[in-house]
Amino acid sequence: MATGSETPTATELALQFAARRGRGNGETDFFEAMALFLTETLGVTYAFVAELDNAGAPVVNTLGLAENQSILSNISYPLEGSPCANVMTKGVCQHSRDIQTKYPDDPMLVDMNVQAYVGVVLPSANHEPVGHIAIIHTEEMTDTETAKQVLSILSTCAAWEIEHLKYETKLKESDTLYKRAMQHAAVWEWNIQEDDFFVSTRLREILGYEETEFSKILNSPNYDLVHPDDKAGYYERLKTVLAFPETIYESEHRLLEKSGEYRWFEARGRVACNEAGEPTQLSGLVLDISDRKEMEQSLGDATERAIRAERRLSGAVNSLEDAFAIFDADDRLVMFNETYRKERSKIADLIKPGTSFEEIIRASVKHGRFPDAIGCEDDWIQERIDEHRKSSKSVEHRLDDGRWMRVSERKTPDGDTVGVRVDVSLFKQAQEIAESANKAKSEFLSSMSHELRTPLNAILGFGQLLRNDGKNPLSDAQQRAVKHILNSGGHLLTLIDEVLDLAKIEAGQERMSIENTEMSDVIESCLSLVQSTADKHGIKIIDSLDPEHSMVMADYTRMKQVIVNLLTNGIKYNKEHGSVTLASYRTDDKIRITISDTGLGIEEDRYEELFHPFARLGAETSEIEGTGIGLTICKRLIELMDGSIGVESKVGEGSTFWIELPAGAPRVAESISEIATETEEPKAAAEATKGHFSVLYVEDNPTNIRLMEQIIDLVTDAELRSTHTAENALEIVNSIDPDLILMDINLPGMNGIQALNRLRASPDTSSIPVIAISADAIPESIQRGLEAGFHAYLTKPIRVDEILDIIESIRSAD
Ligand code: ADP
């Protein structure tokens, strides 16, 4: 020790104790060691370190309690009325005798037969009392001053220990601050009168100095150890504590390392005074806090970044013209912008964090914000709540001022719901205009078609009558004229049909049923349509389609239309006794179908033109009939099926038109055998039910019909009848009287929904269950189908077990 005395004083022993942190007492707990140290060093009956518990009425809990040389179990007692209460408010309480008379309300003093008491507060880093350290003696004490000094020295140490214990619990998983603090702590003492500094070796080690150079720098007149920027504050704090010796000295400053770098330290201490009340010594602990400073710094940076990010976010959110709100996982409002609040000015008092979505929507409905809710408030509100919970799609609502709002909400990974409410009134208006324009266009086209067909009907009808009137035969010239009339009329009819078809496709009104389609079926059906024309022109049609490469994804009926067009062109623009050859190939995941002729060919620079409406490339001056629209329609249709179309040609040798389409699933024969083995159970179940069961299948695609035939084959005593069109189905339904109708939706002519309506309207057929089987798997279409009254809506590709289950359920319901 700096004093160098032979027998250490109690104060010196206290400093040593602090420096050792009570170690050297074997396994004894720090606070117990401290209590024992006090009874021994100061020769008093009792000593204790206690923590203050302010959770309710203030209670004192001892952490270490000693009676003479033994440890007692810890106790708790109320602060009120005890001398300890005085310690907490004044910092120190010191009585050399007769304490019981001063604190008559403290029974413990009587129990323990106490005469003298000295207590010193344990201050926390933020100057709140965290507890106290005290000695109690059953006799009068002569030297309470030394006791006070010793307690003061140990108080800093104990307070630190308590705080570190708290840190320890808080930071258990991490490397605890407590351990670090103790590793990085040193005791220091400043002999004020002699201006001599003593610091225990740990600080020297931390800073990396040799013994002699350290004592030199430590006592250098300019405090060279302290960072130049910290010197002023450091002096200031020293001056303050000397002026007010009862206060605690506290300082954070940087000290110079041997390496030239600086480290942060925190020093705490208390002043000891002589009898005259003059400060003689300032002593305490110094702690390496560089890690904490670094943490604080990065925490500070992070906090600042977080604050900046939040500010930026809320700035952005507030600058949105659209209303924006976030609800938490419990559907309570967390954040919203100005627009959201303004929009709800009538319920302004509810627009604050914590209000539930339901409260807001209920209040809005009550104020009439949503005209659509009037008369069905509860249902409407429930629907909104469900939508809000799902937050999966955008919904639009009409407001009382006529505006339309689109609400788009999404769930975040944290379970919050983030929503934007956009005014879509203008968009709605535009949509309504577009819809009515489109409707007007469709109406115009259909009335045009009607207006043109009616006189054309008369022209063609009377023309034929004239031609065929055996009683009043026409002259040759008249015959030629009538032939012209009939040819031109026929041409006009084709033109009207094609123009209308093209208009329908261009208007996006064409619904496709894209599914597995066997090209060999398509071609077989087309050949029967064009064969007579081919024969008339002496053209041979060669079908070289590869059955292995025949399945495509396409709309059966529209595909037929394309192939008929290409075959007809191949025939029309061919030479006499030429040929048209059909073939198919596989290229990656596509199937290429080619239709090659031996005709005149087309110049390469005109390939593009072919697919433009009304382009006939000179054919208009020839005898060959045509409108120039066919290939345009083909191209549009093929593109709607996700395919492509093109031509390669050599003038004088012939042309090859090709179509490429996505390849379909494997051939039906294979897939049904696979499915059949997979579904033995439903088969057995179906077999168990007896009785004749007849099914009518309305489907244009023969591939699907074949598949369905095989499925129905699995059901005992069931029979399948099929037809290609809804019109035909309505004609035959009464004679078949089916137990079940399976209905494709996209059919040539009348569609499945229209057919269903007709079936429902007639008492004979209204009770037959009708199941939709469609390639259109869009949720809205399914919804529309179910709303139209289908018993069920199945999507293609057809699943065998689904069909069997339905048949089973209908049979068992009968
Ligand atoms: P259309 O045959 O009614 O004139 P298309 O759109 O089917 O109309 O064909 C457009 C034009 O392309 C035809 O007028 C013809 O000049 C040319 N064309 C079509 N197919 C062939 C072909 N296989 N060989 C030569 N020219 C063809």
C-alpha cells in the first residue's frame, strides 16, 4: 500500500478487501465474506450488506449477514421506521449509542439488543440507492468514523457487485459483463494531501506498462495518462467531489495505453475526510469499459440507423396519396398514414393504434360509409372481416360519396396485415365505359350479322328457286346471271361468318378449352369434311401423321377449324392431280404438324402478308374463291393456344404450312391403364352398388370421350352416351333420360352453362344432376359454374377417382 505502514489500518484492509473482491475467503459468498470482514475488522456484533426491494412497499433483503464470526441466514424487513430508511435518504446514518430510543418503531433493534449503528448507502450508476451496508453493535462504539470510512470504501465495491449480479442475470448467455468487469477492475487511491496516486497492478497490466514507467506517467504533473480531450472533465469532477465530500466521485475517461492507443475507463470513488472535515483521501475502483463503450457506440449507430429508417418509412408512408394502414396479428391498428386518417374523419377518435379492424369497419358502416352494407350490415361486416383475415386478393368497395376504393391487403411474415386503399373511381369509370363499348361492339356485330343475313337469305333462297324452277326454265343468259348471284351470295355469307369470327377472337371473346387433344382425331374429322373437295380437284390427301407424336394441348373444335382451313388452301392452291401431305414431328416439348402441298408456292418475301386480313396475294383475280381472312384467323387461334404457325415454300414446287403446339400428356390408352390400377378401391366401391346407371357426356373432344368411356367401363352396370354439341344433347336428353349428365363448358355453338340453364328450365330435365368438366380451372370460372347450378365442377385433366366418387355418391343418394 502506498502508506507503507507495518500493521494495516482498517481502511487499508478495506481497500485490500475491495482489491481482492473478497477472495481469499475460500468458497464464501462475496457478500457474506464482506459481512464477516466487517465484524472482524471493526470488532462489531453484526454486519450486513443488503439490497433494497422497491417493487412494493420498500423492503430490505440482506445479501450477507454476519454475527461475530458466523454467517446467519439472510433476512428481510420493512425499510420504514428502521435506521436504514435514514441511510437511503441521507446516504449515511451513524449512531454510537442509544439507537433504540431514536427508532422506537424498529422491533429488530430491541430483539438484537442494539446500541450503535453505522450504515452507508449503496449507490447505483444512476445514483438511485440500491441498498446499504451497515454494522450494528450491542455496545457503545467509540470510533464510528473509521467504521464509516471502511463502509464507504466497501459500499462502492458492494454496489458494483449488486449491479454486476443484475447484469449477470440479464446477460447470462453472453460473456457476462460481471466477469469482464471484475477482470478489468483495479483499485485506486489518491492521497490528496500528498497528491500521490496509487493504483493496483491490474490497471498497469491492462494498459501494458512496466512498473517504473507506469508510476512515472501516473504521477506526471500533467496527468499524461488521461486523454487530452477528457482532462478538463476529469479535473472538474475531482474538484466537485472535493468540494462536496459526501457525494460519489464518478468519471468516464480514456487512459493512454503503452501502445499509444486509448482505452475507456470508468472510475468511482468516495472521499474520506479527517476530523476537521477536510478531504484526505479519494479511493475507489476503476473499471475497463472499452467493450461497453464499443457496444454503446454500435448500439448508438444502430439505433440512429433504425430511427432514420423509421423516419424515412413514415415519411414515405405519409407522402402516399393512397391510404395506408398496418394491423398486427390480433387485427389491431399499428400504423397508418394521414390519408387513411383523413378518409375516416367521421370516426377520427377511433383512428389510433390499438383499435381493432372490426371496430373501425363497424363504426364506418354505422356512419353510412358503405352504401352496399345498408340493410345487411352484419353479413357485410363479417365478409369484410373474413377478407381482411385472408388478405389474399384485392377487393373494391363503393363509398357513400360515389367513389370506389380498392383495398389490397397482404400478410407479412410477422403476421401483420399491410394494406393500401386506392381510389379507383376513374379506373372504374374507364372500365365501365370499356365494358359498355365492348358490349356495344358485340351487339353491333350480332345485329350486323342479322341485318346482313336476312336479305342474303332472301337472295340465296330466291336465287335457288329461280335456278330450280322446272315450270319456268331460265334462259342460258339468265342461268349464268343467277349462278353469279348465288356464287356471290355464297361468298358474301362466308365473308360475314369469317369477319364475325375474327371480330369475336379479336375482342377476346373467344373462350378456349385447351386440353389434351389427339391430332389424329382432329385430322380424321377434317378429312371427312374436305375429301369431296379434294376429289373434285383430283388432289390426293396423304395422312402420314406419326401416331406417337399426335397428342397436343389444344382446343379440339378450334383446331379442327385451323386444319380444315390449311387443307382447303392446300387443295385450292394446288396443281391438278397434286397432293397434300400431313405429317407430325416432335421437337423438344412441342409437336410440329405440317401440311405440304404440291402447288404454285409462295414467294418468301410475302410469307408475312399471308397472315394479314384480306391479303390474297393476287388470288383475288383468279377463279379460286376465298376471302383472305382464313390464315389470319388460323394465326390468332394458334397463338391463343400458345402455339405458332408459319410457312416454308418454294415457288413452283409447293408450300408447307406448319403449326407448333405444346405436346400433350401420353396417349390416353396408357394413362387410363395406369389410373385404373391406382384406383381399384373406388372401382370395388362402385361395383358394390347395383342397378342400371346411364350417363350422358356432352363433349366435343373425342380424346376425352374415349377416356370417359373407359372410366365408365369401370363402373358395373353403367352406360355412357356421348354427343359433341349442347344443341344435340338437348335434343336427345329426353329419350336417354340419363341419371347423370357430364357437361363440357366450352363447346362449339351453345356453351355448357347455357345448356344447363335450358335443362333446368324444363320440368323433365330439371332434376338431373349435371356436372361440369372443363379445362378452365380459373377460380372465378369455377365459382361462376357452381353459381350457375352445376352439381359439381371438375377440371381437366379428368381424374378417374373423382368421377367414380361422384357417380358413387349420386347412385347411393338415389
Ligand atoms: P383465302 O384462301 O380465303 O384467300 P387465306 O387467308 O386462307 O385466304 O389465304 C390468304 C392467301 O394466301 C390466299 O389468298 C393465297 O394467295 C395464299 N395461300 C394460302 N395458302 C396457300 C397455299 N397452300 N399455296 C399458295 N398460296 C396460298
